[in-house]
Amino acid sequence: MTTSSLDLASLLCSRLCHDMLSPVGALSNGLELLADEKDPEMRQRCFELLEQSARISADKLKFFRLAYGAAGGFGEHVAVAEARALVDALVASNARITVNWQVSSDALPKSAIKTLLNFAMFGIEALPRGGTLDLAAEWRAGEAGGHTAEIVVRAAGPRIAFDAAVGRALEGTLPEEELTSRTAPAAMLHQLAQGAGGQMQFAIEEDALILGAVLVDA
């Protein structure tokens, strides 16, 4: 699968806009309700809903800025704490999902951070009824020099929801003409892995989705 940078960027923008539509739309609706509402108690409720929608919008923008964009400064590595804060913020309003972290380094290459964030997003989406999201990453020296990042994310819970097309895009077997905004993040990760001399893989079971990546720092 070979997709031009422009086509992939366009699809990623479409995905971002799709995911931002709900919280931003809630802000607009809240403002309309607030303009017509006179009851003090209901106005307070409107303010609470506006605050919630604004927080969700900001959290998603911060997440996508690093997961899709060039955030993280000009350095080659990004603090794991930054990625953890973004993922934890995404699931903060979903008490049915428990997130566990096991990362041995304080910082990881940007390619590894992007992979970790997108894997986390796939995992969250795979748990419509809640469950456990385990994220693990290791950054170690290679035998022939350089370093290798190994990333594993496991989403476990009832009724795992994972689009097979996303898996095919992740592995690079999805035809270019079938690429959509839904599968674009996985296609981006596949290209990222190719550029980093690594590979992506996934395994799906009845009650678990496992995502893995190996990225070589040449």
C-alpha cells in the first residue's frame, strides 16, 4: 500500500474533524441553551456542560496534536509523562476503562510516542463496554548499535470491537483505494514503521485486542 503524503494528511484531517465534531457541537448547543435559559439552576447546569465539553475538546486537540502532528518540540524524544497525561485525559470520563502503564523509560522517540498514542486510541475504541487497557514500552540498545523501541498495547474486555480494515492498514495490506479517515491513523503507523525500519502487528481474540510494534532507531 503506497499512499501519498497529501492524501494521508487529508484523511487524517477528516478523522480529526469527525472526532472533534461532537464536543464542539455540544459547546454550540450549550451556548444556545444558555442564551434562552432564565432559571438559575438550569443556567448552572448549562455552565457545567459547557465546561465539560470545553475540557473534552481541549484534551482531544492535545492528543491529536501529538498523535498525528509534529508536537513535542524539536527534540528527538518526548517525555512518557506527556503521553500518559493525554491518554489518561481521554479515558477520564469513562469509569468503565482502567488504564495500566508499564514503560521502562522516562522518554521515547517521537515515532514510539505516536505509535503508543494511536495504539491507545485503537484500544479505547475496542472497549465499547469497558475493560482494561494495558500499555507497555521498552527502549533498549540494539546488538548492532542504535536502539530499538518495543511497544505492546492490550485491550481486554467484553465484546471487543476492532475493524478488520484497521488491522489491514496497520499491516500494509489494505488497498489504497479502500483507505478512509477511519483507517488513516493505522496507515500512518505502517508508513512510520517502514521509515523506522520496524513493523506493526495485531492479534484479536474474543475478549482481547493485542497491538505490537518494533521500531528500530538507525
